[in-house]
Amino acid sequence: RRQHGATYDDIPTEIKNNIRTSLIIEQGYICAYCNCRIKDNSETTNIEHIKPQSKHEDLRLKYGNMLLVCKGKLNKRLSCDAQKGDKQLSFDPQDEGFLRTIQYTSKGDIKSTNPIWNKDLNTILNLNASDIIENRRTAFTTFLQKITRKQWNAHKIVYWIDTLRTRNPQGMYIPYCGYIIYMLEKRKQR
């Protein structure tokens, strides 16, 4: 950053790999946008700039403006980074204020209570692509199959929510944990 005219493209591959590793560890091995499982390699992930480099030259080398995301190519549909490209999001996906607006439907759709942010979730990131919705529902169904109905009291639901908010011994979150936690929270309220 101190070198005048330095760009992200100028960063040596070894340093980009270190950035990728740091981001994946921070994110618990899930995509910052869709929450799918990601791996620590450049073949399946991209280092994403929340605020596009072309529009925010002062942030192109700032670590806090970077996320690790999946390539976003599901069958013939694009999502996440592949869909976003160089577009500007109206929110920061790491911001707690934004995260508190996130809701899911029982069908697996993601939405925000903020209409502008909701539009970006659908148009810029395409996070309601049918494949992603199906992956969320499958993750929840798989999770439910691992626990028994006897474990559906309020105390046990709180336990499972806390478990999902915690990384496993390998430092990973369960893929689509945001959706699973949201659905469990709804069941806890019943």
C-alpha cells in the first residue's frame, strides 16, 4: 500500500495465497455470500473486493475490503462473485447492521428487511438462484436427520444454535449455517 501506484494485480501469488488462507480461516471455510463450503485454493475461490477496485482505488489493497467467495457458477447460473463482477453493493456483508436484517423463508429464500439491500441480494449476488435455495434446504434437512425429535425442546434448540455458531475442531462452520440457525430460531419461538 505504501508503494505509489501499487495495484492488487501486482501482489505476488504467494502473498495472495496467504491472504486467501487468512480469509478462509476467518470465515470458517464458507463463502462470504452464499455460505457454501469453500476450499483454500484459487481454482474454486476468489478474493472478492467488497467495494470494487475500479471504483475505490484507495481500498484495493485494504484487507478489510476483502472476502473469500466461491466462484459462483452453478450449472448455467451465476451467483456470488461471478454475478457481482464490478458492481457496487449497497451494503457490507460483514456489517452487523446488515446481518440483522437477513431473513429466510421456509422454502430457502434469503431476503433483507431493507428493500435496497434485498434487491442487491437478488440482482447483484443472485443468492436466490434455485441451486442455492436447494442447497440451503438440503443442509437443513440433513441437519434435522442428525438429531432426534426428542431433542426439540427449547433448551436443546438453544444448544444446537450455539453449536452451529461455533466452528468445528477443524475451524469450519457448517455450510449454510445462517439458514439452519434462522430456521431453528423460528422453531424455538413456537
